[in-house]
Amino acid sequence: MKAASIKQLKEALDTSSNTEVILLCLKLLKYKKENKELASYHLFYANTEHEYIADVKDMLSTMFLDVNTKNAYFAKKSIRKIVRTCAKYIKYSTEKTTAIDLLIFVCNQMKTLPEYLAKNNQIVNIYSVQVKKIKALVEALHEDLQYDFEQQIKAL
């Protein structure tokens, strides 16, 4: 079966009734966790971005508490998982400031790791990639917002 284009799907949804669209949405939500998370964001957090950021930061901070700091290999794997999770939640929000806030939070948490992990080349590379992402996102913002975030970037 060949998937229809977005335009064709949009036209089909326009001709469908509200109940049909709701049933289709519920079917989509049943199959993938990411679909549920995206729907949850749009239904509960789209108007309160600061609450969304706070919830994601809480979740990421608990993930950082679970990082195995006894072994650099396992610490690296945990940090990569945290970065992937952060990227997933950034994807749900359309605001660039949310992405910057969450990435800065991850970098600040990475700075709190023990000294021997902070000197690990692979972890340093993960950190530097996140800083590059932050700088790229900041450049796309308005000048007033850029100045505010530049101060936070300098602290990194």
C-alpha cells in the first residue's frame, strides 16, 4: 500500500466529520508512544510553554541523577540517552527558546559531572556538539533575545 501525500490526507480530513477525525486520531494515538506525547504537548502544554519546560527539566534532572558515574562508558551511554530524550521533547515544541533553554539545561547538568568524566573525550565531544546547537539556534533569534542567551552561553 502506498501512503497518500499530505495534501491528499488534508483534503480527505476536510471532507470527514468531526467524529471520524476524532476516531482516526485515537487510532493513531494507540500505536506509538511519540504520537501520544505529541498529542499531550498540544493538548496540555501548547499554551503554557514554561510549564512544559519545567516538566521536561524535572525529567531530565532525574535522568542525570541515574547516570552511572563509576564507569565512563556507561556514563557516556546515559548522557547520549539524555540528549536523545531532550531532542525528542524539543521536537514537539515549535519555539526556539524552548530548545535553547533545554539544551542549556543539559549542558549545565553535564558540567556537574565528576571531574574524570568531564575530561573524557567522548563526553567533551557530546558537550561541544550541544553548545554548537545552542549557538546556531541563538543566531536565528531576534537581537534582544540573542543578548540574553549569549550571557548564558558564556557561562557554559
